[in-house]
Amino acid sequence: MKKAVWSGIVTAAAVLLVGNPAFAQTVVNAPPFTVTANVNAKAKLTLGTAAISFADADPDADPTIAAPAFTVDVKARTTAGAAVTLTVLAGTDLLSGLNVITIDNLTWDVAGAGFSAGTSNKTTAQTVGSWSGSGNRLGSQTYSLVNSWAYATGVYTATLTYTLTVP
């Protein structure tokens, strides 16, 4: 009796595994299609302030006056290895009516990879930062002004223009 049961189970299993048409699959390949993503060069510059201001101070006690630091957020999308550059150019010297503080008295320090300290210039744009390729670079910049007894009283202003260049 055991023999008949085993042979029946083996036969049934063989029928299920070998060519039962109820379990057949049909494979049809669709023609290939194309996926396209347009990724263009983009640049975004965000400065953590719209203006900087220096408080009055005694030149003997504070020969240099520092303004509060502000964030500089540079985002660039470009070709691999392309140069990304952030520059700043002063529009004029610091002016108060006819009184002048030459712009080279305005310097800056930085924090963050790729950022550079420098001195303001009204003729040639000065590099604030430079990097290679795409990415998001976050740093900070702190302006300082030489404080002198020789300055005439007044409220001095100048415009600084930042330029982010991404090929």
C-alpha cells in the first residue's frame, strides 16, 4: 500500500513540473525608449545681509572696526571641473559728500572652504571665493574698516557688487 501511494505522488509531481500548459509564460520585449533630462548651468548667490554698518569708535582703542559677520551661500551647477568664481567690486570709495575714505581701507576676512580674505577695490573685482565644479558652498564674510583720526565726520557709503561666475 505504501508503494502505490509513493508512486502516485511521484507521478503527480512529475506532471506538475513537466510541461503543464497552465503554467507556461510568454515573454514579449517592447522596443527600447529614451529618457532625456536637461540639466543646464545654474548659479545662485545668497548673502545673509543687505548692508553692513560700522559703529563709531575711538581710533586709539579700536584702530580697526569690524562689522558683524554674514553668511555667503554659493550654489552652482556646471560642467565637471569648471571654474566657479565669486568676486566683489566697489562702485566708489567710501563717500560722505565731498569727504572720502579710500576703499582700500575696507577689508574682509572669511570662513569656509574656497573663500578668500581680501581688500576692496573700485577698479578691479576682487576674488571672494573660487571652486571647481558643481556644488553648494557655505561660508561667512566679515568686513573691517581702518579707523583713523584723519577722517572727516560724516556718514560714508559705497556700493559693493558681488558677481558669481559659472560657465
